[in-house]
Amino acid sequence: MIRAAYLHIPFCHHICHYCDFNKVFFENQPVEQYLEAVNKEMEKTMENFPTDYFKTIFVGGGTPTALTEEQLEVFLQGVKKYLPFDEETEYTFEANPNELTVEKLQLMKKYGVNRLSIGVQTFNEELLKKIGRVHTNSQVEQVIAQAKDHGFHNISIDLMYNLPGQTMEDFKQSIEKAVLLNVPHISSYSLIVEPKTVFYNLHRKGKLHLLPQEKEAEMYEYLMDILASEGYEQYEISNFAKKGFESKHNLTYWENNEYFGIGAGAHGYMNEVRRANAGPLKKYIHAVEEKGHAYIEEHKVTEAEKMEEEMFLGLRKGEGVNKAIFETKFSRSMDSIFHEQIEDLKKRGLLEEDKQSVFLTRQGKLLGNEVFSQFIGVI
């Protein structure tokens, strides 16, 4: 049975310069109609793929906290009505520091949300403006204190590095301030300039000056070292957690398990089929009203693709890919399929293995995409 659900809220009050997720400006959008469609998609998805309990629910965007309190409660009521979960479920909401009011915190707590993922990105307020963010450092500190006061102890913050104009000193100060906030989970990603973003257009015009690769690597190595010294385990390439606070929902993806994808532009993986929903709001709403779903792509995952995904997704994890689990899933040993690739990557110092698992070395983490690509198109 499927035990994880991702729900997408595509609305934003401000569009960040680096963001390529499916999103729209909040103003003049059919928000209430969209929430009705999400409710209907949840209902129909549960009818088509019944499950009795969710271990994880993740609400992302866009910005879920862009919703008004009234809209937020409508959404939360729908989740409670259609998706069975309890206090043991990891129920995460993404949030912007400047939008997460006390009233919204109280609503989330009332309806069972128990984990927050807060978009901080950097503590350099000049850099925040350059990347299109509108919150302040004091808002970050205030909202985390308020969240803790309201019983939210499973809190994650996002940080970025390799930002245009970012110095090593900037990044060090951001990490230091993040650690002082005493949150149990930190996600930190390098900037990737994606098509259809403000940064992409600036880059094409020669107006975006990116950092050299060696500076990016230096920032990543500092990140790994300093967070390890502060008691955070790097359980995935870009994710660091105190013991017991790893993101169970994201582990669903990295362990190549199935999940629902609800909302405009959401992706799901149900009954061995990867599905993608329509992204434009009107198209999504119309499709759900007509059919109960908004799939525009459906791909039946082959056995070969599953094995490749098991490797390149699983190698993102600190513990790597477990040999026994691989054999249980596919009735073939990992070595019988990927021996040549594993040995080559070991010789290059990018992979290690022990009796239980195959996992990235420190150098392998720096060159992760190069490692992952070795397992695609092999079978």
C-alpha cells in the first residue's frame, strides 16, 4: 500500500528568481476553486488507490502559507477528511517566514501538522533581495520561536549556496546563524539555474555572474564539516539532521517507494506508474472536475528502470543502497547487474562498499551527478 502523499499549493505572493516549481502569483487566482479541485482529486485518488494510513504527508509549493487563514482551514479540513493519518504521521508544511502567522500555526497544529520546512535560503539580507526573497532575519528568528512555543519541534530550514555574489564568509555566517536557531534539520542546496526562471534569463543575457565550481565545492565541503561537528548527520547529499529528525517523506523518494501526487503540476508514483498532473491552474481544475484526476503523462516503470532508480536515488542517502534490500526487491543481486559500474567508481574513489551497502565517498558526494549517471541506461 502507498503510505506517502505530496500535495501542491502553487500560489506565491512573490516569485523567487531561482524557482522553477509550478507556481503563480496569488492575486486574482481561483484559489477556492483550486482547493475544491484538490479535495476532489484526493477523494478520487483514494477511491482508485485505496490505502488505510499515511506515514507521511508533505504540503509544498509554491508557498502553502500564501493561503489566507480561511483558505488554509478549508485545505486542512480536506486533508483530514480524505487522507487517513494520526499523530504518528510526519505531516510537513513548507512555509515562508514572513507569512507564517501565529493564527496559521494554531490552525496547522489543530489539524495535525507536526513538521515545518521554512525557506530561509541565506542570512545575508542583501543576498535575499538579489534572489527575490522578501523576509528578514528577525522574521526567521521570530517565526521559529513562535513555532516552538506552539509545540512544533520538528523544524527544518532551507539554505542555499553558490548564489551570485555570495562569499565564503557570507555562507559561513549563514550556517553559524542556522545552528544557533537550534533546529533539528537543515537542507542546503547549491543554486542550479533552471529554464523559465528570472536567473536563467539574466544568465542568457550575461547579467548573472555565477561562482566558479571550485568555490561551490569549497562551500559544500565546509557545510559537511561544520554540520557534522555540530551533531548533524548527513543522511542524504543535501540534508542534515539530528538523530531521529530525518525527513521520512523525502526518504520515500530516495528509497524509491510509491507516493500520491496531488495538485497542479504534482508528480505521483502509484502501482508502478509514474504520473504527472497538468500544471496550468485552469487546465488542472477542468480536468479534475471532468475526470477526477489531471494526469497528462503516465509512464509504466520497467523492471530495468526500477533497478537503475534504486541505485541513483538510493546513492543519495548517506547509508547508500542496501544489497539485501536490492536483492529482495528484484530477485537479483546488485553485483550481478552493476558490478562493472561499481568497480569502476570504486577505483576512481567515488564509491565504497561493505558487506551491507554501496555508498558514496566524500569525493563521490562532490561529484554525485557523475556517479548517478553511470547507472542510467545500463540494462
